[in-house]
Amino acid sequence: MKMKYSIVLSTQPASFSALSYQGKLDENIRKIKEFGYDGVELAVRDPRLLDLNSLQQILQNYQLSVPAIGTGQVFGEENLSFTNPDQKIRQKTIERIKTHIELAEQLHAVIIIGLVRGKNAGGIKKEQTEQWLVEALQDCAAFRSEVKIAIEPINRYETDILNTVSDSLTFLEKLKMENVGLLLDTFHMNIEEPDFVNSIIAAGEKIFHFHVADSNRWFPGAGHINFIPILKTLKDVFYQGYISGEMLPLPDPDSSAKNMLDYFKKIDFQFN
Ligand code: LER
Ligand code: MN
């Protein structure tokens, strides 16, 4: 089985550092295609600012799909989250994410729930925070049951809600929504998981999307993560989705993008 690869492009300039490309959709999507990627993951702050027709035209011209849509900028740039103690902000966040879900429906993409879940706020019980998160995700998941939503376990330095695969799987059991699964990211896994292989096996068919970056968040091959067992285990659990590069654009965006694909080409042939 040939793995499919994608890389992150932010549809607008943003402050998050692990973005390979920002803006200039036509030019950047053309490059991503030329490098040999199968898809482009879009990071979108506000879908209403996107010209969907022209985006679809560009995607069609270069024959690239959109495996996933990132939503972290909703929190990073606007401080909106599902667990803000202010009910109006929680509601505004749900409404915004529903516009992402409508976009995902058009593009057949998975919706990523990363930092938009927020953080535990001072003076609020953790059970309350979790309940707000459950309610928000149930609302969003029921809005379009055919759109998959992927919760990303994120390392402890970025949030204190759902850091590990194990906690996130327990959370999914509470949520009871078939169209909600997980996004595993090797950068976060390297910090939080006891073992890459066992965590991928535990998540199994709940893995809806997969981010890669090496231990230093550079392209795979630039740090000390061993991607060979990771790739092998994704194949063993019959992962059908994309391997998506969410990495620092270093030493420069194009070298990083090319190096990631060269690296995976080198290790992927071993399993075919
Ligand atoms: C987003 O996919 C991610 O991995 C987080 O580090 C966002 O800060
Ligand atoms: Mn990620």
C-alpha cells in the first residue's frame, strides 16, 4: 500500500511557527504538487475569508486533494476556544468551527481539533472544562455526521487538556460520536507517549489523520525519531489517511518540503 503525503499551507499569514507555507495559494500549491505531494493540508482561521471557487479551481488544476483542515488559528489569533469560561466565547467558537465543517464537507477533508479546545482556566473545575468540551464536540459532530473530526493529543507545554493518546481514547468513549477520532502528531508523541508503536496500535482505526515532524520539529530525518517502525505500524493498522508534514519551515520552506518526501521515499520502499 502506497502512503499518501501532504504538507501544511496556511491560507493566510499566521503566527504559528510550524507552517511550511503561508498565503499565495496558487504559487504554493503548484510547488507542493511539483515536489510530489498528493495533498495539501489547509490551516484556516476564518473560512469566510476564503474564496472557495478559486481554491477549488487551483486544487483541480494541480490535482491535489485536501486531507485535513487545521483550526488552531481560531485560538492562536483570536483566543476563541471550546472551554473558555465565557459562554458567549464558547458559542462563538462552535459557530466558527461549524463554518470550518462546511468547508470540510466541500473539500472532503477531516477537521482538526487542536488548540481550539483551549486550556483549563483558573477557578474552573476540570470536570466542568471537560463537560464544555464534550458539549461543543457533540454539537459540532452532529452538525455534519459525514464530516470526520480529529482530536489531536498535544504536548503539555501547549495545553493541559488531552496530552496523550490514552487520555484522548478515554475521552472519545465519553463523547460517543462515531465521526470523531484522533490526529496523532509525532512531535507531540515524542514528548508524551511511552512508545510510538503501542500508541499507534492503541489508536488503530480511530486515527483519522497523522502529522509528522522530527523531535526538533524539523522535517523527518533532521532529528532523532525513528520513523521506520512508525510507518510500518501505520501500515499494519491499515491507516488509509495521509502523512502530513507539520514542521518548522527550516532551513527554508522548499528544502524542508523536499527533504520530508525524500526521506519517506527512502524508508517507504522497504515495506512494499
Ligand atoms: C497543531 O496540529 C499542533 O500540532 C499544535 O502544536 C498546535 O500548536
Ligand atoms: Mn500537529
